Amino acid sequence: MTTSASRQFVSLLLQRVLLGGIVVALWWWGATRVPSFVLPGPEKVGKALLTLWQSDTFVADVSATCRRVLAGFVLATIVGTGLGLVLGASRVLARFFEPVLTVFNTVSSAIWAIFAIIWFGISDATTIFVVFMTAMPLILTNVWEGTKTVDAHYVDLARSFRMSRVHVLRKIYVPTIMPHFFAGARLAFGFGWRVSLVAETIGSSSGIGYRLRQAADLVQTDQVFAWTVLLVGLMLLLEGGLLKPSERWLFRWKPSARQPSTSSVSSSVSSSVSASVSVQA
Amino acid sequence: MSTASVLSAHGIVKRFGAATVLDNIDIAVRRGEVLALVGPSGCGKSTLLNILSGLLAPDDGELAVEGVPAAQVRDWRRIAYMFQEDRLLPWRTVRDNVAFGLEASQLSRADRQRRADDMLELVGLHARGDAWPHELSGGMRSRVALARSLATQPDILLMDEPFSKLDPQTRTQMHEELLRIQAGNGMTVVFVTHDMEEAVVLADRVIRLAARPGRVADVVNLHTLARPRVPTAPVVAEQVRVLRAAA
């Protein structure tokens, strides 16, 4: 690393620490002025976090939520990519099914959650279904858009080497669609993660969402905050530890390593309710 | 058409809608020659090249590769096609771009990489194998595209105005490069150009097409013109002038 780059890194790190400090200071100051069931202070939330960490159900709850989100997301990826490719390949089908997609994108996740309760009851399927219905249209739309950007020049190039359709799909279509897919998948994962909590609050007897509602019902505001802090931490870890690096590696061929906006995944749990209303991407 | 010609077209007709683009074209490409197709825009020279490549079917007439009718030709990969644009895939390194055409063959990955490196060596870019296309200049990109076409070791190289987007100096370099490689492996080259100077510098024969409908106007033999041909040399300049006057 060059000196200017490392200096830049240190500067960025200092800015992040400063930002974190300001937030905690404001939080602490605010907590001293209102009752703790409205806004518990940092040390109270820290204690709650520790109790949470040591509780028997903690690992089970976190892994249950992760499992449901992942299952819904993987299903959405498979179905969304497949349908996106089909719609991209056929203009006739695309024109026919376009309204369906609009409907999917307009229906709120909260409505899907209510349907899921009616159809699946209190079970894993409820959350998985809601995540799927939220994430799938996003991935579908992006993959479909991606197929539209495939350069006919490159397809002709592959044809000039007498490549088969499968080769053209693998070597021209997939790499072209990849950035679009990634953008869609990232958005879908973020939304899916948030709506999973909404689904869990009403349609589950375990998981982070369920615990959140439980804590809220018992006015254990410090626990609600503890879960929130935990979720934010988890998202930041996912963003910085998995998404950013894999994106940097996947798209290392791009001229200027311009990254898409990062706000899609790392947003707090408090926005989950509003997110479910504004799923339109 | 005699079977001695490596690529022959007989009575080729191509229509796009009501317009007849090519009308009864006869062409015989000799083994190891460099043949230029020139003519005004709209004379169907690119269409003719596409038909010669086997990628575009003519409405009438016959195409034969080494005397074998097009319908029975098994190995079209002996014919390589170089486009007007370099068409390097931005998500592949230079080496992987060169190896691209080989991926339709049975070669192992190691063999493909080795072949790609050999080709990069041939066009003088062996040090840039790991670079991304966007990091290269226009001339380098053109070399990579040439290396990609050569990697499949074609007997026939078809080129559609391949150097037209390069600046004059780089274009001259690419001409020398192409002639050097062609002299080395003796492949047959057929190229389309609107640049008479390029045609005279490169070609053994020039086929001039006339437009509306596209047809062969005349064939100019340049075998006797000494190589290397410098555009500024009087004999070359004279030949270019004659060709331009005829157009």
C-alpha cells in the first residue's frame, strides 16, 4: 500500500470512530433526559446485550432467522434468475407477464405476511414465503434488465467461433448479467432480511423477530435496543466481510472500481416496518 | 470453380427485403493469397464477407471450402473472422480474451493458456497477458483481437475493415504485423476495406465491387508490385491513384 493510500485509510478510520463516538454521546445524553423504557442508555443496553448473548435461546433464535432468510433468498435467487432469463429470452412472454411483475412489486410485504399466516400458520414456511415474495421480483427484474444489456456484438463474436448456445449463455450472457444480478441480489437480501423480522413478529414462535415483539410487549426497551445493535452489527459484518470483498473481486475488471450504493443491506431493524411498505424498488 | 481455390463462391445472390444486395457474384480465393474486397458503401462487401465466413446464408448460389460444398463442411473453425471493432470482452483478461475462441475446441485449459501466450508473443504483447482490456491502447486492443483470431490457427482469416478505427500510424504498424504473420504461416487472408491505400499495401489481388446491385466490377492483380510496399513510394501511390480513379 502506498503512503497516501494508507493515510487515506487512517483518515477514514478516524472519521468512522468519530461518527460512532458522536452517536453514542448523543444517545447517552438523550437517555439521561427521558425514562429508560423510552430510551435506555448505552450501558443498560450493553448489559442487556450481554444477558442476551448468554441466554439459552440466543443461538437458536439467531440461527432460525438466518436459516429462514437464507432459504427464502436462495429460493428467490433460483426462481428469479430462471424467470428473468426466460423473460429476457422471449419478448412475447415478457410482454404477457409484465403486469404480474408490477403487481408483485406493488403488493406490500405485510400483505404477503398476512397471507402466509393464513396459508402456512405459525411455521418456518411463513417467513420463508414472505422473504421469497419480497426478494424474488427484485432479482427477476434485475436479471431481466441484465439480459437486455447483452451486446449483440459479443454474441456474434461467439458465433464466429462457432460456439454452441450453451457456450454463448455461459460465456457472454452470464458475465454480462452478473453485475445486474449482484445489484438485485444485494437489494433483495437487504429487503428479505428486514421483512423476515416483520414476518417473524406475527407468524413465528422463535427467531429474532419473535423475540423483538416479546421484548416490546413486555416493555423491555433495553432488549429491543440490544437486538437492534446486534442486527446492525451483523449487517455491517456481512457487508464488509462478504459483500464488499466479493463484489470487488467479481467486478475487478471494471475501469473505475465504482461500487453501487451500500445502503441497501446495512440498515437498522427499525426501518423494517417502513421497508415492508416501500418494497417497490 | 476449380478445387484448387481454398474458398470459392459461385453465383451468390443476397437480398434484404426488396433490395438485391449481391447479384450473381463469382469469387475464387487462392490458397495463401491476400485478397482485398473494395467498393463504395452499399456495394455489399461486408455482406459478401459474412457469406464467405459461412455465418450468413446466401439466397442463391454456392459456397465451397476447399472444393467441399458449404452444407457438407464440418470444420468451420478453419475460417476465422475479425470484426471492425476489437470486441474484447471487458470481463476477461487479455490472455483469456485471446483464448476465448479456443474454448469451443477440445483443448485443455493449460493448452489454451499456452496457445494464448504464444499468440500474445506473436503480436508482441506477451507482457500484458494479465492486463484488463480497458488498460490497453487502441493499437494494443487491435493486436489482442488479431491474436484471438489467430489462436484457433485458421487456414483462412476474414477481416471486416479491422484497422479502420485506428490512427494512421498504428494502422501502418498493424499492416506490417499482419503481413509478417501471414508470411510466416502462409494463411489465406480476405479483407474488406474502403481504404484503397490499405488495399494496395496489403493485397496480392483486389476485387472491386460496384453498388446497386452489388457485383464484381473488376479484379486488379498486384502480384508484380514489390514488397514491402510503402504508401509514399511512387509505384504504390500510382496504383492507389488508379484504383481511386476507377471507383
